[in-house]
Amino acid sequence: MIVEHALLPVRPELTAAFEAAFAEARPLIASMPGFRSLTLSHCVEAPGTYLLLVEWERLSDHVDGFRRSPEYQQWKALLHHFYEPFPVVQHFEPVRTEPISAPPPAVTASAPNAQ
């Protein structure tokens, strides 16, 4: 799995229009082979900054598949004019670590019933 990461700088006066255009563009990317999931979040401290995270099966699904597709041309027409400056897109692989498990439940001893 690959995670595409992009900080999207949108001019603050255009955030509502950007979010509406993104809602229209979302099905374009979601229809692509290798697409797994997408989240778009807005920054609390910096209005107009959005974090886009897209999960792909493989890097080539994004770079060679989506970016060279007619759907990308539609995505670009809908969204790219909102960015100032144009965002840097990076790709990440999850770090393989041991899962963190919860500690075992505490065992308490009780005194035998006194009779």
C-alpha cells in the first residue's frame, strides 16, 4: 500500500468553492484501479490549508494510472486553479512494526469465603 500525501494551499476566500469542486472530483479518483481510500481534512490553525491523503495499492496506480488518465484531466480542471502555490505531492509506505496490544487484564485474588 502507498499513501499519497499533499498539503493543498487554497486561497481562504475560495474554500467553500474548493470543497464543492472537490465533492464533484472525488468520484473521479475513487473510480480508478488501485484506489483504496481518500480523506480530505482542513487545518484548524491555517485556514485554507487542506491535507489530502489517498491510499493506493501501488505507486504506479497513482503515477502511471490516475495521472495519465482522462479522469485526471477532469480532476485537474476542477481543482488545480484553487491552489496557491501548487502543492507538493509525496508518496509514503507504512512502516512495518509490531502491533501494540493492550496489556492483559488485571487478575485479582479474593480471599476464600470464611465460614
